[in-house]
Amino acid sequence: MSALLVVGALAAALFFAVFLSKRRFGVLGLSLAAGSLLSEYWVGDLTPWVAENGITVDRPPLESIVAVVLTLLPSLFLLISGPSYKNKIQRIVGAAAYALLAVALLLSPLHDALIFKGASIDAYELLVLYQVPIISVCLILAVFDLMAVRSPKHHSRGKH
């Protein structure tokens, strides 16, 4: 199977998960960034531990699987609760931004796990070329989206 199809299927699955959950991109986008940092810092230590506990694979490398899981896990947990969109257009834009940010953050582990050739390598190189601007714009959008969330006002009941 083409690496481009695998990346596209991953992006589509993430898009639909976020779209159907109606969760806001701000919280999910920033949790993707947190997951990416966790992956960067912990994949080297967790991969041997995972292997020692009986999970072994030849292809894709276990390190790539651990990196993908660590990156996605915080945001996948947040799919079950948190602020949500009411508008369908906002849901589409938020889900698309989430899928794009996830793919951009997962480029390195996906490259290690998949064999890119032909059109796949061209698409991969294009994503790598624009990886930093994609991540930057998506994180800025996530912060603005988070700023748009209104917290409920608590009214004091007076003295008892």
C-alpha cells in the first residue's frame, strides 16, 4: 500500500473523529503539541520498556508506533470531553486543522515507519518543506480558538 494512502487514511480518520466529536480545535491542537513534546522526550525511554513488556514488531519500527501513540494520546483523551462547536462550518475547519496539524507533527515517525516512493515522496517532501509554517499557523489558530471559548459565569448567591 502506498505510504501516501496510509497518511491520507490517518488524516481522514482523525478528521472524522474530531468532526463527529464536535470538540474545539484549540484544546485538541494544543494537546497535540503537548503530545509531540512528550513523544520527543519519552520515546527513547518508553520504547525499550514497551518491548520488554511483550510488544514486538518488525515493520513499522516499534519506536515509530510509540511516537505516534504518544503524540496522539493526549488529544484523543480530550475527544470525550471539553468545549465543543455548535456550528457545522466551525466543526469542519477545526477538524481539518486538527488533521493537518497531526500529520505535520507526525511526519518524522511516519517517514520512519513507511516507505515513500514515487508520488508519495513528492508529497512528503512538500509537507516537510511547509512543516514549520503549517505547525506555526495551526498552533496560532488553536490559541485564538481557545480564546474564543466562553467560560460560564458563576453568580454569587450572597451571604448565608
